[in-house]
Amino acid sequence: MDSDRTTFAASATVVVTGILWGLYWLPVRRLADLALPGAWGSLAIVGAATLLLMPFAIRGRRGLLAAGLPAVASVAFGGLAFVLYSIALVYGRVAIVILLFFLTPVWSTLIGRFVMGWPTPALRIAAIVVGLLGLVVMLGAGGEIPVPRGTGEWLALVSGLLWSAATTGIRTKARLEPGAASFVFAAGALAGALALAPVLEPWPGVAAIVHPLPALGWIVAAGGIWWGASMAGLMWATPRLEPARVGILLMAEVLIGAVSAALLAGEHLGPWEWAGGALVLCAAVLEVWPVGKTTRPS
């Protein structure tokens, strides 16, 4: 019974995280409007998050040292995946970026099967086929070659693949206290943003930030709420759930992101993009049935 309650609490935490991240494009885009273009806004956000979470890392330093390099690296790798997603929201359409990221159950299943040697039920094989078909339909809308177009779509696709690898590592290796894990997560994101920001856009300069106080408010809010509180919850929940299930429960982000982008940013998908996106989500739904009916691998 305790195990069931823990699973429910972890699942609810992931759903709430998905809802929050469905609105994450708002601070990222707002910072781009306030003269922090490209990855610079994401760099500022994860930098603030790293500073805010540092006390938790100091308090949990013994646990971090005892966890070992593979565990810490898995969590940091997850931060790298999420900062790529954050940057993708500046360069791509919100709904497409989110849907490309949400191919994670497909990648998680492939990693579990071919890297970890976990069993692959028939419905998961079907999910892989449907998910990849959805990718082809979505990216091939209008008769174009079905490959990502533009920086945002490539970053979103890579971020989903990296997140799948990270969640597998977090599940099998990481047993960190949530606050300390969130610090490592933010630090991994900070390292990725530092590497990408000058490559994607030149530094605009402090003088270009014409509204510093609103920008600072968005930075602190995004760093504290999205990268601090919600990531602490996700770091607690992820080791307690299968990687594919994490990707499924985060699907609340798809609905919230697509609807909010349509209402607030005027971003709308075409019929083929909707069809491809529906297939991607169907693939994610197919994932949940074998997860609920099979024994969790040790």
C-alpha cells in the first residue's frame, strides 16, 4: 500500500510539473523580447536557479559525494536536455517543439531494450512504430522531406533523446536528495547554456536590456518556480517511476503548451501537423498499458 501511495504521489508530481512546463515558453519568450535573445535568456534563468539551489547542494554535499559520478552525471545530463528544450522554445513553434520532445517514450523504450536489456512488450513495439510514423507525418507536412527544420526543431528532437537517456540513468543510478539533485540538474543546464549561448547569438550587452527590473523578475521566477521547485519534485518522482511513464505523465505539457501558444502567441498547427502530433501522443498512450501490467526491472 505504501508503494502504491508513493507511485501515486510521484505520478501526480510529474503531472503538475508537466502543466507548469506547458507555460514555460512564456518567461523564455518574454526574456527574448527584453533583449536576452537566443540561449541568453535560458542561461540567465538556469544561472539564477543554480544560485538559488546552491544552499541545498551545500547541505546535501555528503550525499552528492556518496552518490558517485554516474548518478550525478545522469542528473546533470537531464539538465542539459532541458536547457536544449528551453532554447528550442525561442527558435521554434511551441507546439512542435513540445511534440518533438515528447517522442521520449519511444527513445526510452529503445534505450531500455537495446542498452539496458529490459523486456519489450508488444504494445511498446507498436508505440515505437506509431511514434516514428507520427514524427514523419508531422515533419513531412505539406509534402516536405520529414526532417527537423530550423534550430528549434533540431534542439527539441535532441533534447528529447537526451532526456530519455538521462531518465534511464536517473532511475538506475541516482538516489539523490531532491534539493541537491535539483542543483546538479540546474548546474548541468548552466554548463550547456554557457556552451550554446555564444554560438547561437552574440551577447547583446547589458546596455541592450532596456527593462532590467521586469527581466530580473522573470529570471528569478522562472529559475525558482520552474527550475527550482518543479525540478525538485521531478527529481524526487523520476527515480520512483519507469522512464516511459515519466514521459507519458508529462503529456499535460502538450495540451497546456499548444493551447496557451494558440491563444497568447497566435501559433496554430496545420492539419498534417495535428495528425502527426496525434500519432505521437497515441504512441505515448500505448506506452502506459504494458508499464502498468509488467514487473518493474530490477
